Amino acid sequence: MANINRILGTFILILGIISSFPNLAFSGTKKEVIYFKNTDYEVHVFILEGKEPGHTVLIVGGLHGDESGGFLAAEAFTKVDIKKGKLIIIPRANLPAIQLRRRYVNVDMNRRFFLEGSFADSDLYEDKVVAIIKKYIKQSDVVLNLHCGSGFYRPRYINHLENPLRWGQSIIADDDKIYFEDGKKVNLRAIAERVITYLNSVVKDPKYYYHFNNTRTRYPDSIHPEQRVSLSFYSLYGARAIAFGLETSKELPLDYYKAYYHICAIKRFLDLFGIVYTGDPKPLFHPPHLKYLLCSIDGHLTCIRNKDTVGVPYGARFKVEKVIARFGYPSVVDIPDVKGLNDRGKEVIIDSPKRVFVRKDGKVYASINVVPLPKFKEDIGLIIKVNGQKRRVAIGETISITPKDHLYLCDVFGLKEEVKVNLLGFAPPGRHNRGEDRGVLIHPEKAHFIRRYAMFEQGYTVYPINITNEKYLLGTVFLRIRSIR
Ligand SMILES: [Zn+2]
């Protein structure tokens, strides 16, 4: 198991330094913090900080699971590079509700931000997540709470879809002005109206114009007393952060606009609060592409590709350790018969064939099959030569070499049947690639590797060597090559 932890520990998203910056000295830092890892309600927090100090803006999306515009817009800003100020982004606050495409699961998360008390010990996952969000609200100067509301907010009643009780296409504040203890007055209406002026120049069609929506939450005659336990109200009165609710309309003709108008609004807010960044935030509508499912089988790591069928010893302990995918955040794993919305990290005994599905935002985008094999020998692996020195490497283990070394895959051990040994991403010189890499001298410095097959660690590139028989993937040996830069 130590081996697994070592490998997993190093498969970190390299968020630290962004290579698109020509001059690294001016680039900001990015950090991803994961709470409640491998649970249904995992929370990913992205912290982007510029070199130059400035305001801290918190963006929260996905409090409500059926409001995709909010989480797609928030996610878009995780890709920018901050030069001045700090962005804290929680794109998908309510992951279970997003998987189910429902507003909420147990309780409405945007009605759990009580001014007093923390509910981190609550039995409800919603309260545990709220406790985390509150922690970040306290670190922020400005909080933007992203939603997609029904109809269109209008200051006066027009019809059942356009009236003061609807939310769509509005920038919301709990009051016109807020007075902070230090005597500082912030004119929330004036800030919102500057954002709205810009938004309406983008929107163009008066039907979708934005309006300022002052919910007057704390006043006895407010028509929105339910907002007294909302994220925005807590931010303003419980944490003394400037807070706005941002709503696009569920009635917009395309999902694209539900995210796009949010992005325009956030951009304007960031300008007004002096956050400087580069990059053009765009909503990610691409379906994810699964590179590998990194699974552990009886404690051995195996690299499985989309649609692969992996053969495992009958009764093996199987677990998905990590989803490695392009556009894959936040992927969840679903193994039917296993309880819960996210089965990543859960151990399953393979005594019958199983399918494993990978989903993002409720949609399946990849799957693999796991099949128990009664006569599977556990002690299998590769016989290799590194610079002429013979070694045995069991499945799940790693071969570490430098670009100057010579690697030769001699044979397999523990298997009598016909198998193929395929170093993924390696294009053998001068001949047709038939997926068999035994008998070829591999000299990384000169060899041609296709990088999309690689997994990256800091300073290293890792390629899987998969052993397959006619029907099944039987196991992986990992080749770790020090990167050439
Ligand atoms: Zn909402």
C-alpha cells in the first residue's frame, strides 16, 4: 500500500505555476483544496492569488443543483491567472444536488446560513458544507453568490413571469447601503447599477435586461424574510463582507447564456474591486475525456482506459483511486449496487462482473468493466532490463528511469497464456505499432512518446505499461521518466 500512496501523492495537478505566462516572476499562484474527499458531498475550493495584494473576492456557485449557469460560470474563473488581488472560488458547493440535478437533497443550502452558530457537527451534509463556505466568507471582502432563478425580476408586477417575486436577470443585495463598524459606508445599489449598465449593453434584448433587486431583507415588511438565512445575508451581516446575489434566468433560450451573463457580471465586479487577471473565462461545455481511471486491485495500482475491461482475481478488492480526465473536474464514480452518489475510494469485492461509470454533473461520460477471473495468478509482472541489468517488476509497481537510461521489456512472469505488453504512448521506431513493446530497446531521450498518454508529476512523466490478454487488461506496471526541460 505504501507504493500506492507514494504514487498517488505525486499525481498532483500541477496548479502551482502556470506555464502560459511568458514571465513566471509575475504569475500568481493557484491552489485547489478538497474537503470531504471521496464522499458524496466533496467540496473543491480554488484559491487564486496574485503577486500584488488587493481585495479578496469569493465566488460561490452550485448551492442549488439545478442551476448550471452558476457553477459553469464559477468554474470558468478557475482558469484565469490573477495578477492583483485574490479569488476564492467554490464552483460546485452542493455536489450531490448537482449530480441529481435537483435544487437540494435534504434541505435548501441557501437557507442554512444562520447568523449564529456553526453546524459543522450536524448530521446533514448541507450544514457541514455551509460551515466550510462560512470559513471562506470570513476571509473575503466581497462575496458573489451565483444562481439561476425562475422568470424575470421586475420592480413592478407585469405578469406571472415578470414581477417582484421572480429572480431571473437581477443583481440582488439585501439593502441599498451597508454601514460597517469602522464607519465605512458601502453603496451596494450604486455598485450593482454599474454592473447592470454594463450587462444591459451586452444583453441588448430588453426582454433579458437586468434590474437591481433590493430584497430589504432585514426590514419587518420585507417580501423576502426567507433570505435572512441566505449566504448573501450571512456575508453582509454575519461576516461584514460586501455581498451580492447574481441571477440569470432559467427562461433564457440557451444554457450558454445562463453561464455567459454570469461571467460578464463577475468580470465587471472584479474590475470594480480592482482584481487584475489575464485569461478569458469561458464556460466549459466540452464533455470530459477520460484519460485513465487509476484503480487499485488487491492493493496494486492499475491504469484503466475508457471502455476497457479489466480482469481481476476472483474476490479481489477493487477501488477507484483517481479519475484522470480532461475537463473532468468534478468527476464522480458510480458502481451500481454500491450505495451513494460517489463511489470513488470505496472498496468493492469483485465476485461478479461489474460496470463502473464516471459522471460529471449527473451525466455519464466514461465506463469500464471489471470481471473476476477464477484462475488468475496474483504474482504477475514484467521482466525488464535497465542498462543491461535484469529486474522483476510486479504489477502495480513503478520503474524509475532517466531519459539517458536504456529500457528493455524482456517478458512477463506469472502468466502462461498469450499476452501483449503495451507501453502506452510509446511509438516504436520504424515499424507499425501493434501494441507489443517487448523486444524493443527503449531509449527515452531518443524515443518518440505521445504525451497525451502521459500522467504528469512534478518533474516526472509517467506512462502505463499495460499487460493484456485477448480479452482483459490484467495489470499495469508504471514507467516513470524524469522530465526533460
Ligand atoms: Zn438558486
